[in-house]
Amino acid sequence: MKVHLTRRYLFSASHRLHCDGLSEPENQATYGKCNNPHGHGHNYALEVTVSGQVDPATGMICNLSDLDRSVQSEVLERFDHENLNYRSEFDGLVPTTENLSEVIFNILKQSFTAAHLEKVRLEETMMNSFEYAGGAELRV
Amino acid sequence: MVYLTRKCEFSASHYYHNPEFSAEENQRIFGKCANLNGHGHNYTLEVTVKGAIDPKTGFVVDLKELKEILNREVIDALDHRHLNKEVPEFSQQIPTTENLAIAIWNRLQGKLHVAKLHRVRVYELPDLFVDFYGEA
């Protein structure tokens, strides 16, 4: 039986949306207050969905503590209480939550192999969220 | 095709233990969930059904009927119960959230007359949930 499991994590980070290829007025027009020079921060909520067959011996698709450990060491320790613009993952990449979703998906795809990574969902605020499934269509 | 989701809650206790594992293995794999005295959760269940809108009623499914089926098949059997000791599915199976979602799907499957069961989502905690779509 194939089951999907989702775990939710929290981290806080700052960013500034700014594209070097655009002029100052263009940056201001495109990103609005997200382009303010000293950046700003969010409490991000990250939902990681993995899938797999239920192991009859454990009743689990993977051990939750392994997933927690991977997300903690590979994602939360990397980005929590950091300025995303200064992280190497965003060299040449605007740290929008769209891009952050892709970056986190790709990091976890490499580091967590105990179950299939289906998607990540990232809430930037209570009012907006982003989902990335490695290019696959999302499932209702 | 319209998808409709009904939410309900139940509270139950459980523990995780595989008699074929040593005490040390049970502890290592299941951690504090292996405490044989059990512990409990407030579960939230979301059941999603899908179907065409009936042109006469404007409904995909009669919500009152769906609520009655959920109460009869799931809530009455699980709410304020010890899953390991009182729910037959878990006499031989570990009552993880994964297995619980499958068991709830199996309890509901075939009981809906109009709409089709699409997804069972079980929250064990606000930060942990499992989805089952009836896939092999």
C-alpha cells in the first residue's frame, strides 16, 4: 500500500528580492517593498511530503526520526536564522520563495533516500504558499 | 468533477510494538512510542470524495449522509478507544498513522453510494499527517 506522509517544520530567515540584471527603478517596480535595501524576514513553514510502501514489520514508510534528522541537518541548520541572499545556494538566484522551494526540494532529493520525495510546500506568510514536486504535476 | 472534503476528529490511544523484535529493537525503532502503557492523540480526519454535481440537488454528495457514514464506520469505532486493544485491524498490525489511514480507507470504501472516495488524510499531530489514495 502506497502512502504519503507529510511533516511540517518551521524556520526563520531574511531575504531581499533584487535582480542584478534590472535597473533600480525596475527592481523597485518588480519587487516593491521586498526590494528595500536592508531586506526583511519571514517565519517560513516547510511541509515535506514523502511516499512509499508501508513496511509490515514497522507499519511505517520510513522512520520519522530519520526524516527529521535529514531536514534538520540539511535544511533547517542551513537556512534558519540566516540571510538567504548571503547563502551560496542563492549566488545568481533571487531568493524568492519559488526559488527556495526548488532549492530545498533538490537538497532533500540528494540527502534523503529512505522514501520517495514527493514534494515540498513552503509557506512564506499565512497568506501565500508555494509547492514544488520536482517538475511533476501536483496531486489534489 | 468536484472534490469535497469533510473533516472530523477523534481521540485514541496506541503504542508501537512488534513482538518479533527484541525489546532493544522496539525501543530503537519506535522510541517513546514503544512504551507499552500507551499514549494518545487527538486525531483529525479529512475525507475527500469526488463526483459530478447532481443537477437537481447541486450536491456531489449529501453531507448529512456522509457525516452519518463517517460516524458509523469510523468515529464510533475509533473515538476514545485503545487502537491496539479495541480495533480489530490492529490486533496484528502496528497502529501507525500510515496503517490508520489505510484502515479508515478500507472502512469507508464501498460505503459511499454516490461519490467516489478520493483521499483519506489523517493528522496525528498538527505537524504530521498521512494521505492514502487507495493505491496498491
